[in-house]
Amino acid sequence: YKTGTHTYVGSINLPTPCDVLANTVINNPATPKNFTIAFTTSVPAQSAGACAQVITSRQFKLSFTGPQDAVVNATLNGTPLIMNVFELKPTDDINADFFIKG
């Protein structure tokens, strides 16, 4: 959390190299402190059935505005997802200290 913005970086293992990872941050106005990072996966039609079953890591970086005491959870295709979360020190640079590309 920094100046009103929460930033999450990491990776999720997907079943094939053809799987595409997307995310949406959901906040219900009735519970303004609660946020859900909804990760979804899809396989492009041209890859369906023609992709090797090889677990592939997909990296992500996302940011959203929210209160410092926000409660954040995550789902992957609607199933609760446990995230390992830790806060960076003020001297850490998220772009230099983590290997997120793209």
C-alpha cells in the first residue's frame, strides 16, 4: 500500500502454456473496505485441444485504489485463492526488485 494504491505482483501456475490469465478487481459499494481480485483463465480458440499439458507460470501486476485497511481476497475462476502477501519496505522498488515483465 502506498499513497492510496494497493499493488500486487506475483505469479500463478496454469495448466498449459496456451492459458491466458486476466484479472478484475471487484469492490461492492455496500462493503467499501472489501476487495476481491478475480483472476480468470481462458484458452484461445485457435489453441484449444492443441496445447501441451505443461504447467506454466503466468506473472501478473495489478493496482487499485482503496483504503489502507482494505480486506483483500482473491479467486481463480470463481474458486477462492490463497495468496502469499507481504508488504515491501519503503526502500524497496517493486519494479526493480521483482521480475515482472510485460
